[in-house]
Amino acid sequence: MPAPLPAVVSFDAAGTLIHLAEPVGVTYAKVAAEHGIHADPARLSAAFGSVWKRTPPPFSEEGHPDPHERSWWSRLVRAVFAEAGVSFPDEVRYETFFEALYLRFEEPGTWIADPGTGEILRRIAAAHRCVVLSNFDARLRRILADLDLLDPFEAVFVSCEERLSKPDPRLFARVSERLGVAPASILHVGDDPRCDWAGAEAAGYRHFRVGKGGFPLRQLLEELSLA
């Protein structure tokens, strides 16, 4: 027999619902240039990929206990520039640059959604409770609102507010408890093999894979018998 339809559909954000409009190294290089620091975008992108893979998520058990997600990002960005062989003349110049960079990733146009994402979410939200479950930070609500993607969700759970990060099963359990829904009745949608797929499975959620190694988001409509 086919599995029963979920009571709740939870969505990852970056890589699942939203994507950067340009490679991360391009944005880093542009903002650095505005502060008199010249760096190669391709080298920054490569360094970002390397640093990202080896850096534990914020608020994870194996990560550095940061009081705010901004400090986590500051350490990561500093490591990216160091790996790309780019230095800043002093701490003041770096902090000024980083503040501008941090704000840039909240500005309209920095993030985009694939065509039809809003329509897909609205169709799903008409039949199921929908929430966001993301390792993003407090900027996410504004980003989703700017892209007209916030209204379908009854709640947004982000790691910086919950002080836990996927794939920690405690985060998934907390979401289940707050929604009053058994884990097995929640379908989590995401692109990350460790944080979204393995994390959801370990917490007793079902999961739907999107992105590399997964399916287009639109195929979720078929999974939910909404196509």
C-alpha cells in the first residue's frame, strides 16, 4: 500500500527553495573590491566550497559555540579569504568589509527562486501544513518575503533561533513537538544528503530529495498527489 500523505511538509531553504543569483565568490569579490581589497572570484568560490565542507554548522555539537550566527559567518568568511591567499590590512578593514558583506546577502536580488516555486508552494499549502526548517539565520524571513515565498508557511524554524542545527535529531524532534505532529507524519524536503536526507530519516521523518541526486521541486506535487 502507498504511504499515507503527510500532515506537514517541512522545507529546507538554501539550495531547495532559494539559490544565489551569482556564484558566492563573485559576490565576495565585489564587496571586497568596494573596500579596496582585490581578490579573484574563482579562487574565492573554490575556497568557499572547501571551507564550507569542513566547517560544522552553527550551533552544532561539533561546532564552535557562537553566541550569534554572525560570528559563525565571520569566522567562515575570514577562513575563505585566508585560503584564497587574500589578507586584510587590519581588523577594522575586515570588520567594515564583513558588515557590508553580511548585509549584502539579505538584499533583494541576491537570492532567487526557480520559476514556479511560489505556485508549487501555494498548491502544497492549500492541502498540507507547511513550515521551513533551515540552518539559515534570521535573514531568511526577509529573503523569503522579498521573493513572495513566505506566506505559504505557518512557521519558520531556523537554527540561530533554535540554537540547534540539522542534522541534530533534537531540532527535528522540537519541530514535531511544537507542531503537535508525529515525526512519521512529516515529510521533509531538502537538498543536503547529511542535513536533510539523513537527518530527517534519523529523526523519524520521511524525506523528499531535491537538487543534485534528487528531483526537481515540481515533482513533489506528484509525490503529494497534487499534480
